[in-house]
Amino acid sequence: MEIKKAVTALAALAQETRLSAFRALVAAGDMGMPAGEIAAQLGVPPNTLSFHLKELTLAGLITSRSEGRFVIYCADFSTMRGLIDYLSEECCGGHPELCLTNPPTGGTTR
């Protein structure tokens, strides 16, 4: 992932409603969720949610598809994994796989 794409994705997630919507879509998995269900789960008006879903879509973090009269939104797991990989590629001296098995000692915990 390029730095500009990472910054765009992180900026999109740096807002409470968008982060909550993205997490709800991650939890929903490949099936995704209709916009109305996301709005109800988060307790936000549909027009407000629409604005936030647009921002997540522009950042490449979610996709949408039509099913009848519903728009179903899904997390883009490829982009999510790319962002996670980008953020951790220099972890543990360039060996991020070590971070998963050997948490750092001392200091703060993750």
C-alpha cells in the first residue's frame, strides 16, 4: 500500500461514526449489511450514515452492491489487510510475524 492510500484510509477511520460503521461491517463478514441496518445499529439518521459510508467508500475501505431495493455494504478485507500490513511492515525489525508471537517486554502493552 502506498502512503497516500494509507493516509486516506486512516483519515476516513479517524471519525467515530465511520469507525463504528466499518467495525460493524467487518463483523458482518462477506454477507455485509444493508444501510438501514447499519443506521439502526449505530443509532444514526440514514442521511448522516450515507455521508459516512460515502467517505469509507472513497477511501476504499468498503464496497456496495444492490440487492433489489437495498444497498448492501461490505468491508473491503483486501484493503483492510493492506492497511494492517502497511502499518506493521517495519515491526520487529522488518519481521512483523515475530510481533504476533513475541510481544515486547517492558513499556506499554498492545
